[in-house]
Amino acid sequence: MRAVLTFTAIGTALWFAASTAQAIGFGRISNPTQLGQPLNFSAVVRLEPDEALPGDCVSAEVLSGDNRLASGQVRVSVDGSPESGERTVRVTTSALIDEPVVTVSVTVGCQAKVTRRFVAFVDPPLINVPQTAFTEPVPPRAEPQTATIVNAVPRSAGPTRLRSAD
């Protein structure tokens, strides 16, 4: 009987300790980064009205391909009004992103922490190709060297069939 009460007390304590972490949730993400630019990643974090998310309770780790960026190259900020139920966690880097796959791990919370890993695909820079007006196609012209070769080969009346030697 004593063991049942002990397990019940431990289970209740764990349930109360984890209840604050269950209220934090992640929403939409944004990553307008292109190859050759610093990372500019943001994720919306949803909070309960009685929860707070100070900036020192948020951290991030960034992998560019298989290379982990040093913590000095990663900056994390929390934007949004304390009265609203949403905050935006912005992760930026001072290093340029040179890999098309970037993994961003965001950890929020002070006592009870929640970590979410996001895999982002970074697009190459857009190339501005000048628009040209439609023009008529130019007929192919034979170069003088190839015209001599073409004229030197006799034309046959039909396709040539090869016979096998038995």
C-alpha cells in the first residue's frame, strides 16, 4: 500500500512539473535565406496567457549541412508583445550559408525546456534573366568547312542495309 502511495505522489509531482512545458507550442516558420547569405530563420512560439518567454530562456543550434556553426556565430532573439499569446523566435547567423540543407534546433523554456528541430532547404539565389521580345527563328546556315564535307559525301537513294557475312 505504501508503494502505491509513493508512485502516485511521484506521478502527480511529475505531472505538475511537466504541465508548464505542455502549453508551449510551435507554429509557422519562415526561412527566406538564399545560398551565400546569412541565415534568417524564424518560428512562432505559442504560449498560454500566464506564461512568459524571456530571451535568456531561448537558445538555438545551427547545422549547415554537417557542419555545426559556433555559438558565437548564432544569434537568437524573441520578438512580440508580452500581452499576446505568440512570440517570434528569430535565429540569425553571422556566417554565410553555403549548404542547401540547414538544421535549426530551437530550445525554449527555463525550468521545463522544449526543443524542436527544423530542417530547412535553402534555395540558390534568383537569377534575373533579361526578358527579350519574341523573334523569328533564324534558319541554320552551313559553315563553309562543313558544307564542303556535306557536298563531298554522295547521297544514296535510300537507306543502306548491312549484310552479315555467314
